Amino acid sequence: MKVFIETFGCQVNEYDSERILYYLEKEGYKETKIIEKSDIIILNTCTIRENANNKLYGHIGNLKKLKEKTPGLLICIGGCTAQSLKEKLIYDFPIIDIVFGTHNISELPELIKRKNLEKKSICSVPKEGFDYDLDKFIRTSSFRASIPVTIGCNNFCSYCIVPYVRGKEISIEPAKIVRSIKKLIADGVIEITLLGQNVNSYGQDLNSSIDFAGLLDEVSDITGLRRLKFMTSHPKDFSPKIINTIKNKKNIGNHIHLPIQSGSNKILKVMNRKYSREDYLKTINLIRKEIPDCSITTDIIVGFPGESKEDFQETIDIIKKIRFNRAFTFIYSPRNGTKASMLKDSTPQYIKKKFFSELLETQNKISAETNKEFIDKKFEVVVECKSTKKASFLRGRLANNTLVNFNGPDLLYGKIVTVKIIGSMNFFLLGEIVK
Ligand code: SAM
Ligand code: SF4
């Protein structure tokens, strides 16, 4: 039996897909990358913005023909859209066989058996639960892996659906994280990413004094771990202690993803972000003072309800001041059930699009300029995969997370090479291997 898994959205979903594969392989399923050859199709979905849902609907619609052609083919929908829409998905798309949630991935084999017996569509989406076992996932890469350190989120930013679909924040005990990473390293992994919606609040629910800086410190000491990354950081919990740990540990990447969302204090307050632009600037100044070569990336939302031209200009002003290496920019998308979705939103969509273009143009120029600063310098690069830019090229990442493309043989996948930067674009660098 063959399973085809398609993952939408963030790194947490990618990790969850590796868990889905674990539970199905245990039952004898093998993964296929060819959808037409599969007996089960799993769509692991994202619902962070409405366009993620729209993409999914298009996708499910396209599966109708395949389902008609392939007797016995099961279509299963998991992830955040499943957690949010539940039975409605089956109602809208009767071709769906199983809807499962984000808290019961380990239950999937049982649901498949039930479906095959009962012959009717099943929806099993518990409101909460914790079925994570850090050793139960099938790695898709031989040399890198992501490990969740917190599940869920307690922050309830007013625009965000994540706390509703992922549940309350739970930290995984440090001993379990360390044990699992040691196993991965013994198995050839050199790069680990610690995952959480707000990694900086790690440990607050644990019966111990450990915090995220303490966890970073402990994990970075594991012998054989060449590169340690983490995401996402929330500005309200980003402490000088974390900055100090990153500064003092050689294997922790000099990259911090610190979503600012807006440069306007008025909007930050309504977003329930719990920091001001002044607090944010203070954190950036401290990072730059302690780790001068640290790359800083961010997320920004434009068109939030009530965002005026002046508020938007404050965002433009702060990105010009900070000069992020890269920003992930989004137009606000109302999500059912969130506080922001109930706010009056009188800004026309064409104005939001205008804001968005201005933001993109401003940040792209800054990204191009910050990337130019790497030219002629040499960096250690983890070789990740084939480049999409040119057939003979490979793609890798600097410790500061910037992408670089360079000529080299496939046998370098998963190796660390020294690359000299010889050119730059907005979102990646060009280099040549020197060692
Ligand atoms: N936990 C992270 C944080 O606090 O920044 C990120 C979570 S979310 C997966 C990634 C990004 O999506 C957010 O930083 C935000 O910029 C964006 N986002 C979340 N909800 C959104 C919405 N309703 N509309 C537009 N963008 C949204
Ligand atoms: Fe969403 Fe805010 Fe939690 Fe990030 S911190 S997942 S933006 S509620």
C-alpha cells in the first residue's frame, strides 16, 4: 500500500507529516511521490490565511477525477484546516474519506481501519490532546531534522487562528529533547531546528527552572551537533539571556526570526502583541551590539483593521531603520473566531494592496543591499539540495540562514563546505566553493 503526503504551510506541519509517515509505515504503508500510484492521499493543511484554504479547496476539487478512476483510494485531510473546519470539509467535499486533527495523528491508522470497515466518511478532530513522541517520525532528510520544543500557543494575537487550532502551549521536557537529538546525531544528523510558535516562552509550564536560553545552552553542548537553529521568537519574550547564549555558542546560527507585524504602537496594541515599537527597537539594538553579524528576519502584516496611512508609514519607517535581512509580508486575512475578525475594517482592498506593494518594494531594496554586504566574504555552508537556479548548481545555507547557490557535485549533500560569495540577488547569494 502506498501513501502520498502533501504538506501545506509551516515547518510544524512539515514535522507533523514526518509523524504521519511514521504511523503509516508502522502499518506497512510505503511513501510514494507519485499521487497516481497512491492508495491513500493525505493533505496536511494550513489555514493561517484564507488563500491557504482556497488553495486547498482547488486541490481537493482536482482529486475528484483520480478518486473516480481509482477504486479504494482514500482521501484524508489533516492539519490546521481540518482542525478548524471539521465535518464541514466532508459536507463540502463528499470525496473526503477521513478528516483528522492536529492532536490525534497517532490515531490515523485506527481511523483508516474504521473507514475500511464502516465504509462511510469519518471525522475525528479532538479539541485538544498531546500525542507527541519525539522519536516517532520518519526524517525526510539524512542530515537535518526539526524537533518541536513547544506545541500550541497561549498568546492569542488578535488576528491569529493558531491558538484555536493548535491548542494551549505545552513545553516538551528538556531530557526528552536532548535524548531525541542525541539519537538523531548518532544517525548522521548535523543540523537541528528547534520549533515552536513562541520558543522564547519555553519552559513556563514545566516543573523546573529551565527557560529557552537554558535549553539552547544544553542542546548546543551535544557533541556532534554542527548547527542549531530555532524558530519562531516572539519579541515580548526575547531576553538578553538568549542573546548571550547565541553569542557564546559557536554552533548556534547567527540568525533570529523576530516577527514585528507592525511598526505602529496603535496597531500592535490592537493586535495584542504586548510590545511597543520602542521595546522592539531596544531588542534589535541589543542583538546588533552583542552579535554584530546576526541576520534578522521578520514577518509583517499590512491592512490590519484600522491601519491608517500614518500607521503604515510607521511600519515603513521602522523597516528602514532596522534594515531586516528579509521580511515575510502578508495582507491581513480575517480568520473566523478571532478577535480581529470582529473589528470594523473600512480600508478598501486596493489601498491594502498599495500598502503591500510599497512595503515589498522598500524591503526588497533593503534585502538586496544587505545581501551585497556578503560579497567577497567566506562562509561555512551546509549543502542542502540541488539548486532551482541552474542544473549543475547546489543550494546551501549560511549559518545566518541566507541561501547560497554554487557549482558542485551532488555528493556534497549534507556536507559543510566553505563558500566565497561572488554575487547577490534579493533573496539569495551566488558563491564558489573554496574548501
Ligand atoms: N508564531 C509566530 C509569531 O508569533 O510570529 C508566527 C506564526 S504564523 C504561522 C506566521 C505569520 O503569519 C505571522 O507572523 C503573521 O505575520 C502571519 N499571520 C498570522 N495570522 C495572519 C492573518 N490572519 N492574516 C495575515 N497574516 C497572518
Ligand atoms: Fe499566532 Fe501570535 Fe501565537 Fe504567533 S504568537 S502563533 S502570531 S497567536
